[in-house]
Amino acid sequence: MATTIEHDGPVPVHRQLADILRDQILSGHIEPDCALPSEADIRQRYGVLPEDVRRAIQELSDEGLVYILADQGAYVSSRAEETGGG
């Protein structure tokens, strides 16, 4: 499982970040109905821009792995259990 972002690599930063978060979800590291780390925490940990965090989370939401609650953040969907997480 990748845990670092290659800022000058061929894969966009938001896609790398989505892959990292997806791996954490599917491995059960972040369980269903648990919150993802905050945007600020993700930015600090991986050294990425706010828009990269938002795009990565939106990608996971589009896949049904997370759901977003206004003003509360993103949470792992129960669908993650169906696909191998949790």
C-alpha cells in the first residue's frame, strides 16, 4: 500500500491520494461509518493542496466508498464492507 505522494509523478496527486485512502478503507483501517481524517489532517500528512483532498474524496464518493455530510466531513460507507473493507 502506497503511503506517500509523488508530486512530480505521472499520476495526478488527487488520484494518488484517492488510492491511499481507498486502500485504508478497503483494508479496514478506516471502518464503515467512521469519519475520514479531516481535510487539514490529510493536507498536513501528505503535503497536498485543499483541492486535491476534495477531488480525492469526491472520487471515493462517486465510487460509493464514502458519503459526505455537509459541515461534518466524509464517512466510510457500509459499501466498503461489501467490497472487502471493514
